[in-house]
Amino acid sequence: MKPYIFTFERIEKKYRINAEQKMWLISLFEDRLDADSHGKSTICSLYLDTPDFLLIRNSIDAKAYKEKLRIRSYGSVAQGGNIFFEIKKKLCGVVYKRRVLLPLDEAFLYIDSGQKPLKSQIMDEIDYAMRYYRQPKPTMMVMYEREAYFGKAEPDLRITFDSHIRYRTADLSPEFDCYGTEILPDGELVMEIKTAGAMPLWLSHILDRERIFPSSFSKYANSYRDHIYKGEKQNV
């Protein structure tokens, strides 16, 4: 198993595609990619926000800088299991992610009390953001099924396919089953291409030839929009 990575700095591009395009692209990529060590997994991201959703509203409105705080797990977490506590920033198209590994109960105790569970530079950065936003609380769980690959000759290249993107605003803990309201039509998914620098030419040529173009897409932002829209409909 590969060791955990606690800091990321990379360029991420997203593409909305359908299941048929996904299978065709995988067939075109197969000589260049290997399946990631995690293979297929369920990603659960618990986003922390203020009562008025300040972080995600700022992220939607921002042009150059975006910031999110979240707890991430791979599938549901058993009692005493570990999660990643993350701060994710995007500045001028470059994504920076910093995270610490914590037991789930310690993470929730920190959210409730503000008492840092460990001493580290990354924890200090997370704590600064938590205090800046006045101790945001669990607000929305976003989940999806991920299929991940990395480049055989380009280890910094990673391509993921995320399907069944869904959210919920109740049972806000990774201990619960990964149920939720889906936000994409049947058969649609999101492909993400992550690189340390420029995209490999062979990959760029395939995408151009297949007329597959980047699309701005945030799972949390789109889940938030869906949640607000449904709430407005109920109040009409």
C-alpha cells in the first residue's frame, strides 16, 4: 500500500461525460494508465460551513481564490476509525490540499471544543481557518463512487471517474451509510484530470479528437444549489 500523502499541489481539470464516453476513454488510455491502489472506492466528504453557508457562497462567487474545510473518509467509518481532516484551497487554477489523519471521535471533539488534537504545521493551518470562520460545523455530506488511475510513465498524472454524486444534510457523520440525493442525471459522471504541471500531449490530443472539453464543476457547490433549490420549492 502506498503511504498516505498529506500535502498536494496540482492542477485539476474536470469534465462532465457519460458512461459510454467513459468506457471509450478508458480503452484509449489503457496503455498509458494503471489502476490506482485504491481502485474503486466510495468517497465521503463532510463539509464544514457556517449556518449561512458562507464558505461555499464565497467559493461560488470567487474568481481567483476558493477555500473549503472538510472531513474525508473512504466509505463509512467504523467506531474508532480514522478520517482525514482537510483544508482545500484553489488559487488561480492551482489546487492546494493539506490534511491530517485523525480518529473520527477526536475530529468531532475538535470541531465542538476548538481544542487542537495534535501539534503540526498543517493542524495549525486548519485551526487558523476554523477560527477565522468562527468554528464552522458539519453542514453537508457529499458522496460518490470513484474509479481511479495513474500514469504508467507519468506518476504525477491521475485520472478519476466519479459517479452517483449525492449529498445529504442529515446524519452528518461518516459512521452512517453513504446514502443521499443524487445531483446528476442517470448515466452522467465527472472525470477529473490531475497533474503537477502541463497535461501530457498524448492526453490533450485524445480529448481534442474526442471533443471532450473542461467543465467547471464543484460537487459541494452543485449539491448546495440543489439543496437550496429544493428548499425554495418547498416554501412556494
